[in-house]
Amino acid sequence: MSAAGLKEIISFAGIGLLIAALAFIQLSRRKFTGVLAGITAIIAYIFLIVGGLIVLYIVFSGPTV
């Protein structure tokens, strides 16, 4: 697999984590209460940070040849 293809798959994983974070935040705020809401919020923020770092890395690593 080429470097460009690998970066594409990694960026899709980052985007997927960002979408999962959005879903978990919505669940924790609208559906869950108490400890379960806190756990899902923590998971969502972890996904948000990791997904953001992945996308940031892909954007700033530059083009592949």
C-alpha cells in the first residue's frame, strides 16, 4: 500500500472518531443521566482529542508523492 493510501485510511479513522465523539456527546447529554452520562462524555472527549490529533497530523504532514 502506498503512503498516500495509508494516510487516507488514517484520516478516515480520524474522521470516524470525530463522528463517534459527536454521537457519544449527544447520547450523554440527551439520553443518559448520572454516572453513565459521565462515562460516555469522557469517552466522547477522548475520541474528540484523538480524532482531532489524527486529522491535525494528516493535514500538517504535507502532501505525499
